[in-house]
Amino acid sequence: MTRQPSSARVTDCLLGGKDNYPVDSDLAKALMETVGSMRQAVACHEKFKEIALRYLVQQGIRQFLDIGCGLPSSAAPVYLLPSSMDVAVVYMDIDPIAMAHVRALLPNRRHHRVGHLHADLAQSEGILADEHVTGVLDLSRPIGVLMHAVLHELPDVDAYAAVRALAARLPPGSALSITHPTADHAPGPMSRAADLCAQAGLPPVTLRSREGVSDFLQGWDLMGPGIADTARWHPDGTPQADRTCVSYAAIAVKPETGARRPMTSESARSGQRLSLGALDQQTRPQTIHRP
């Protein structure tokens, strides 16, 4: 039995999962006692992951790099993307146990090309050149990079460099979907929660402000409501009902060189009512929508 908690297993515990140990549940309990809305916040975060993936699919993206994928959950791309849709997904995590679970538990879908990469985001220069990525993703076509609840585990010097290195190699039309914990709304409880994680042996947690999250996306076109509380990020502005979050969310698209324009609220709302069921019937993907 392990004596060391992991971020992936603590999250699993907060979601009511069973792939965790007492050391993980002890930390999860302490976090909930410190931040009263922690369990609801994690549920809210899972819901955003679904919203983000559906949104990117609606914009025509069919390739995904899921960085910090963690243990399999209902928000994993394989469960949200129709089995008949021709898509490619690479799951990546630094946690070898999480990657073992991903390989063993996520089902294979006939039209899904899938890769697995055990790697450290801080060593970002080699990620898109790794054969586990290049063998699955076409780097000449737009890629949706999912960086949900992972950047806070890196200090500023590594986090911003990692995003810059990945962004530089992504083709225009690619998207970044980011979530990030913050102390903007509950500085005392969130700072104490970060201390609990460090004391338990998890990577130090860097809580970033809205401006700090914005710095990850410099030069990219923000979609939907821009950078918003995770519970309030929705392409048509509809917040999640009865949800409390302690993190920010944002989705941004890499523009063509010299073509950066802000997305208007009207263009951000267009086309958002298309369901995944309807997408499953399409024979051609949509292009990235720009105003």
C-alpha cells in the first residue's frame, strides 16, 4: 500500500471514484474541510472538460493531446466522442500509475486513433516530437491541447515556457483549453489547501490570478466568454447550475500569422446548438470558426 498520495487519485476520490488509497482519501477529506466547496468545484471542473471537448469538436478539431489526463473518468475524450467519428487522441501524464490505468481501462474505438505518452510537461520541447505523438497526430492539422488542472503543478519558469514551446509548434487553428486553480475568490482557504498538498508530498501548487492565466494565452484568440470562472465558462454564456468553482477556464485558438482578431460575442455563440449526435452524422468536419 502506497504512503504517497497522487493528484490523480485524490481527484478520483473527490469524484467518488474507487481508484484511490487511504492516503489519498485522507488528503481529499482535509481539502474538503479546508475549502467547503472543493467537491463541488471538482465536479464543476469535470463538467467543463465535457463542455470544452464538445466545443472544440463543434469547431472542427478532430485531434487532441490530453496533457495531465489523470485517471480515466466520464469526461475522457473516448467516452464523449462518438465511436464512429474519425478522431485521434494522445493521453499524457507524468504519473505512471495513471497512465497504466488509461492504457488498461479506456476502451478502443474502431475510428479512434489513440496514443499514450508518459512524460513530464516541464520537458515540453520533446513532447510534439515524441513518436507516441507523431505516430497518432498530424502536426500539419489543428490540434486541441487539453491542459486541465495541470499547469498549477509547475512553477512560473517552467509553466509559461512549456506552453510557449508547445504553442510554437502547433499549426494555426489549433486550440488550447486550460483550467487553473486560483486564490482570487477565496485566498485564505485556497492557500491553506495548497499548503496541505505540499505537506502531503504533492508537487507545490502555484495559484495564479486571472492575469496569470491570461499570460499563458498571449497572442491567441480567446473563445466564448474569454477567461472566466470555470462554472461560468460556456460558449453561449449559460453558467452551470448550482456549481461553485475555485478555478479559471479558458479556450483560445492560434490565429493565422498576422490575422489575430478578437472573437465577438455573437460569433462565439454561433453554431453552439449542434449536438454530438448531429456531429456523429457528419461526413466532413467543420473548420475553425472565426469572425
